[in-house]
Amino acid sequence: MPRFAERRQERRENRQERREERQHSRRCSSKASISSSKHSVASSCSSTSSSDSDSSEAFNNTYVMREKLLAVGDDFEIKKASHRRGGRIGHTAFYVDNKVAHARTTINLRESRRGDVLFQIQERKLRARDAMAIEDGDGRKVAEIKKRAVGVVRENFVVKVRGDTNWQIHGSILDHKFTVKEGGKTIVEVHKNWATPLKDAYFIEIDEECDDPALALMVVIGLEDMAED
């Protein structure tokens, strides 16, 4: 089975585990209200389970990234961020190495600094770009970002994922205020609505039903790179 398919299956299993944890937490909370004699035991169960669940959920699908790092060619990190605490920064979720050599740019997304490449973009900078391919770690194209003209004053983008799914982009990429939709449902929201200790940062919220958050993040990186042209 290809690696990206294994990762999608693992993420589905993780989402199911989190749902079961939340159900367990609610059951424990309900038991606490049945009898005062069982209150301490039930509330302890609820406190422990909900605390773990809240901590997991709070940093589950929201990420924070610095602006303009692609333009200067630096390597950078994508960190988890807390949705419930107004943008509190968590641990590093992904590493991005950004290499420029002989007018070619290579952007690699990894789960650890020296880990395997999950997704990559390889582009020549000295030509106009109306499309950008995203490849998996084995060099197979898994998505393509296409630029299309809209009216006469602005451009828009569409993302073809694995050849059969369209992700529509709405909003301003340069302002880091846009959404990615699939079939009318928002699966990614990029914004700068929260305060953060990181200077010039923006947030990326990914719907928990998204099969591949790493690919969604790579699409955001690709969109930002193309929008800078």
C-alpha cells in the first residue's frame, strides 16, 4: 500500500479514537450527576479524560506559520496552535526545507527535521507559472495547483487532488485570508484572527474530516509561493 494511503488510514483511526474518548468523557460526566456518592469517582474520570481529550483536540487541527519565509528561502517549522486559547503555540508538527539551486526551488515537507519527505514541490523560478505540481516522497504527482484568470483584475486558483477531486480557493492568498473548499464544504481556513507571540504569523485550520492534513498544508505553501509571482 502506498505510504500516503497508509497515513490516510492511520488518521481515520486516530479520529475514531478521539470520538470514542469524547463519548467516554460525556458518559463519565453523566454518571457524576446521578449520585452524589459517586461524584468524586465520576468527576475524577471526567476530569482526567476530558483534560486529555481537550488537550488533544485543542492542538489537533490548527497550525501556525510565519509569513514570507518562502520568499527568503529559509527552512522553517509549522507548529500546532490552540484553537480554544486564542492562538497559543504548541509543538512543532512539520518541518519545511526550502532549497534554491540553479534557478530551481525545491520545497520539502517532513514530520521531523531528518524524516522522510511527505510531499515536495520542485519548480523553476525563471519562468511564468500557471500550474504547480505537488509530489509525494516517491516523486508521484498527487496534486496540482492551477492558476486561472477571473475577470480582468484578479486571479484565482483551483487544486486538482489525485486527479479526481477539485479544491476551490476563495479569498486573498497574499493577505492570508482565504478558504479551501471541497464540494462546497470548507476544509481549510487560513486567517490572522488571533494574537500570537510569533511575529508576522498566520493560522491554518484544517477540518478534522480532511484525510490528509499534511497535503492540505503543502497546498497552502504552494498557493503562497505561486501568489508571490
